[in-house]
Amino acid sequence: MAGNDADKPSKNPSDGWKERIYIPTIIAGIIGGGAGLVLKRRKSYGVANLPATYATNLAIVTGCYCGAREFARETRGSTPDDLLNSVLGGIASGALLGRLQGGQIGAIRYSIIFALAGTALDFATLQLKPFLQSYGNINEWNLPEWSPIRVLDEEAVAAKRAREQQLYEQRILGKLNKEES
């Protein structure tokens, strides 16, 4: 019986920590860069400077938050979807970045903001995950009955190509007849 347990690969909660830090950080950098592109202030700061600054700042904040959340998860030995990790990660990363930015008052303010915003985002992500996974298989998507878009099978595609070829030939012959007369 003990031999059977050793044969099973153990699912370690630490698996996937890179995806829980890198992917949100990259996405935050892209969102920050996009926000910098659409702001009106980019004209005064430069088209390249403002998006790069926003992308860098949002990526730093997100990476710090996700790292602190993972550290809290690993220290507590909990699962990745535990919201208390988000609260602790938000407090820790907010205190660190707030202390660098605005002293003790900034540390308190940033830790509250990061804890609330990070936990809200993680909660929304947990709530949306089943909904988004249901749309994961694109092959199962169907267009509604009233949609003017139709998915053609092979016979319909062949008939459509033959019809288009016939119309093309008629158009070319019509142009040649006009040129001759």
C-alpha cells in the first residue's frame, strides 16, 4: 500500500509560482503601456516616455504584489486561491513601496490601498475563472440562429467558389466585349 503512494506524483502547491507572478506582471506592463498611450499627457512628456514609465511602474507594483502574495502563500502553506494571501501580500507590498514613496504615512496608505485593490482583483479573478474556462473550447462555440454569418461545410464552400469563378469570368468577358466595341 505504501508503494502505491510513492508511485503517484505529488501535486505541490508551489508548482506554478512562476505563472502566478510572471503572467500578471507582463499583463500589467502591457496595460500600463496602453494606458500611457491613450493619456493626453503623452504629448508633453513624449510618446515613448509616458507609456514606458506607466508600463514599468505598473509592472513593478504588480510584480511586488504577486511576489509578496506568493511569499505569504508559501509561508502559510495554503492554496493559491486563498484570499488571505492577497490581503497579506497587499499589506506587505504596499508597505514596502509606500515607505519608499511617501514615508510612514505613505506606507500605511499604500498598504491599505494595495490590500483592498489586490484582494478585490483576486476575488474577481476567482469568480470569473469558471466563466472564462467555459469559453475555453472555441470548437464548441455556435453562432445564434439569427446571425447572418453562416459556417459553410465543404460542399457549400465548393459551390460558392464555383459561383464566384463563374461571376469573375462573366465580368472579364463583359469588359472584353466593351473594349472591342
